[in-house]
Amino acid sequence: MDLTTIVLILDSSVRLATPLLLACLAGLYSERSGIFDIGLEGKMLAGAFFAAAAAYWTGSAWLGLLAAITASIVLALVHGFASITQRGNQIVSGVAINFLAAGMTALLGQAWFSQGGRTPQLGGDARFGAITLPGAEALRDVPVVGEIYYELISGHNLIVYVAFLMVPLTWWVLFRTRFGLRLRAVGQNPAAVDTAGVSVPFLRYRAVIICGILTGIAGAYLAIAQSAGFIVNMSAGKGYIALAALIFAKWRPWPAMGACFLFGFLDAVSIRLQGANVPVIGEVPVQFMQALPYILTVILLAGFIGRAVPPKAGGIPYVKER
């Protein structure tokens, strides 16, 4: 395998890892506050649909992004209301959001565009285009360094760079700010935070709103950056893989980036190897290669991460003692 092939696979890995990373960081904020969120998939799907719809109607990718974030925040607040205010079962609420988003996007897509749930194809300013970093063209023909800089580092759209910049920002917020300290504390011992005079519900609502913002950006990436429109169920389980990556990373931002890149890499390799001839085995069935990332996800979670201990107050409704 030559350098060009390796760089192209890594480049594809970065693009495929981006929505996983955004959703994983979204789940990190929510679960660090003690609110389990299986509804990442639904919020991402809703964000993708409303991003594509708004971008089609307005011709602006930025307004599409805003619509995606708004839709995702609304669903995040629904989850917050059920889980925080009403102290309902967080797993049930998250699953309900996933079903709601899947049905709502397909129904509205058919009602508004009459294309089987799809939105019309987008182009021009309705999509986020690739950004060529300074010096990329000049270094393009330089062996090794130029190829890596031009193909792997440069040429991504804005949301890709935002996703990876969110990793150090999330680390700083969680471990170097008062808000992050309180967020981690409320996920471990909400009674102690309450005793200190900090509102547990308000802190958790802020966490789920941040979760909504990031899943909205992830959905917008799927529809108006990576693709050129919305198709039914285009999130394709990425929210669940993001949850797996979050557990794999043990609720820490830097390992979360590594886990998401690993899953993106596995997906990129499976795409690259479709239809390829493997010694002894022969041509590998396409269906097996499509299932490979999910199979390896289960294997990795089952045998390679050790014990992953979630926040102690995660999934437990907080009832203030009187």
C-alpha cells in the first residue's frame, strides 16, 4: 500500500469521524451532568433534515446550520423536560426522541418535497464547501509533506475543523473552568452541588442544550457538508456508534477523539475494501464490509476497554431533599 492510498484512507477517516466526534462530545456534556442520552441519533437526524430543508429554501448553508441547531435544541429540551423536570426514565425518553425524529423527518420530507422523504439536491451556497488552507497549493507537489498537508490537513469543510477544535475546547471547559467543575460534580453527587447553592436542574439543562447544539451541527454536517441533501434515516446509527465511542473513551474528550477516529478509520477501510480480492478468501461480500465497523465496535467494547465506570448519578433523577 503506497503513501497516496494511506493518505486517502486517513482523509476519508477524518470526514467519516466528524459527525461521530460531534455527537460523542455532545453525549459527553450531557452524561457528565448525569443525564444519559440515547437520543443522540434522533437529534442528529432532525438536525440533518431541517438543515437541508432550510438550506434549500434560503440558499444559505449558514441558515441551514442555524435551523439544524434549533431543531436539535428543541428535542434536547424535550429530553431535558422529561428527564430533569418530570424525573422520567432517561432511556425511555431518549428512545422516544429517536422514534419521533425518524418518523417526523420522513413524514415532513414527503409532505414538503414529495420525493419519498428526501430533500432536493443542494449546491452552491446551500452547502459548506472545502477550505484550502494557506500554502496548500504551493506544497501540493512536495513529496510526503505536501501530499499530507494538501490531501489530509487541507481541503475539509468548516465543520470538520470545528469538530476537532471542539476537543481541546471541551477539555478546557470540563477541567479548567468553574462550569466544568460543577458539571462533573453534578454528575457524581448532585446533592453536594445543591448544598453549595448551585441549581442542579439549571446546570443539567445547560448541559443538554450544549448537547443539542453539537448534535445539530453533526446533523448539518451530514446533510449540507458531507452530502448534498437529506435522505431518510441518513444518520444510519451514527448516534449509537457515538455512544459506543463515548463509553470506549470513558467519558473523556481526548480519548473520545481517538475512538471516533478509529471508528471512522474502520468505516473508511470497509468502503475501500468493498469488492476487493483477499488471499485465500477471495472477493469479500459487500454486505460483510458494510457490517465490519459495527462488528469491530462490539469486539472493541467487549474486550479492549476494561471497566468503564459512568458518572455515579447518571440516569438517576435528582429529588431535592426538604
